[in-house]
Amino acid sequence: MPKELNIINAPGSGNGDVCTYLWACAICDETERCQKDKEGHSRWLVAKRMERIEYKVLVMSNKGGVGKSTVTTNLAVSLALKGWHVGICDLDIHGPNIPKMVGAEGQKLKISTSGGIIPFQAYNLKIASMSFLLQNSDDPIIWRDAYKYEFINQLLGGVEWQDLNFLLIDLPPGTGNESVTTIDLLGGVSGAVIVTTPQEVALLDSRKSVSFCRDSEVPIIGIVENMSGLECPHCHHHIEVFRKGGGEASALDMGVPFLGRIPLDPDVVTQSDAGEPFAMFYSDTATADAFHGIANKVEAFCKKAGSLVNIAPRHHLK
């Protein structure tokens, strides 16, 4: 039976010369002649996990508070509703909010008999998050980059993702070490979705994300304009709380695709706080249509980049 994983010790808590992933030797056929150092072993393990995942999609923003985790969760749900096998890797180390949005706050991951981390499952999604790995989810993460590197390794390589069509990776805001490390470890990224709001300060930051992706040779799937206008529930008058259209104008100016606008909808907040993804429970609304439309464009981008045939959709499996 799987054992509950109360905490994965922070890096540096033991002998720095000891391999963190000795259990992974069980899935390696080169144990006797292996001469990899600790970093080499970690990279090998991430590559081993990722080769079973067809598309790795980054969801990013250069500014916090634009709804990146909300977009990640609902895009994942939209893709899962179409029958694809989907996972979410919550790499927003300092603000891991995805567990809250899928009703898994306070849950702990378990380890399999072989020592790998079993992802949490909800709404036909496989989910791994920093929040699951800490003894107390309220504790702040006060680590240097070397410690963060080890946890990124564990979330990408230590988790038994198995076969997936899509792995959506929720990056922390900005273009710092966590994002650079993730892209470096993945080796090949299918594309990036950049989330912004219409207000000018967010748009300035979204342009930096575009430049970061280009410098990192990450294909840009497109820009999402979140919190784009509010419809008054009483008079149905449209209110541009954070203005409107800036994300589309920024995409046009930067020469990248515009994926769509997501309205500022109070029900999205309510559902996220309740742990029920909006795109699933309010699927017949205009806001849900916006999420589904963007998910369709992500899927189309990946289909154009390569064939989605290696792993059959769930409803095609016997």
C-alpha cells in the first residue's frame, strides 16, 4: 500500500553527497555502470518522466495577481473534458494555490512502493504542488536557489506522472531562476501561454514574458487577457474595471497570437475558493466558453507542432 508523504525534507538536511533519488535506480537498466553525479542523475530522472508526456505547456506571467493559477486550472479542466490525459505541475513555489482551486487544500501526497511520489487526482487531473509537500502549508518558503532547484527536481522528476497528453506547468511570476531552471530541466517545452490583464502595468510585464520566451527558445502559444471587463449582474451594463483590449493590442504589437479574453466574473472567484473549477461546473456560461476556446487553441497549437496520437484520449481507452 502507498505510504502517506507528510514532508519531503528540504535539501541540505542530509549528506550533500548522497543521491536524492536512489529509489529511481529501480527504473534504470544501467545501474551497474552508472557514473552520474547527483545533478546528472536528477536530470536523467526528469527526462525519464517527461518522455512519457506528449506536451509540456508553461503557463506564465511576469506579474503576480493576474489570475495565472486560475487560468491554468480551468485550461487543464477544459482539456480533460475533451478526454485528454492532463496533469498540473504547480511550480509557483511561493504561492502554490492550485490545490485550493481543486478542493485539495491540506492534502498530502503519498509515495508508491517503488519510492516515487503519487500525484493527487481530482477532476480527472493529476496534480503535484509545493503545497502538498510541506508539513504546514502556511509556512513561507524562505530558501536560496539551490534549495528551490531540488524541489523543482522533485516535482518534475520525483512524481510518477505516467502517460499524459498535456502537462500544464504553473510557473511563479517573473522570469527568475525558477523559470530558467524549469525550462532547462524539461529540455523541450511545447509552448507557453502568457497571462496578463488589460491594465497597462500588466501589459508592460507581459511583453517581458514574450521576450523571455524568445530568448529561451520557448514557442509562444499566445497571450490571454484575463479579467477583461465585468458585466453588472443587475443592469448587465459592461464595466471595464481594468480596461479592455490591451492584451490583444500587446499581442499584435509583439507579433504573437492572441488567445482570447476572459471576463472578470465573480463566480470564478467563488468557485475557485470552493475548490470547484469554474470551467466544469459552469460550462454553459460565456466565461466558461472563453476558457474552452483558449484550451481549443492550445490543443490546436500542439496538434500543429506534432500529432496527438501517442496517448489516446480517456474515452477512447478500453
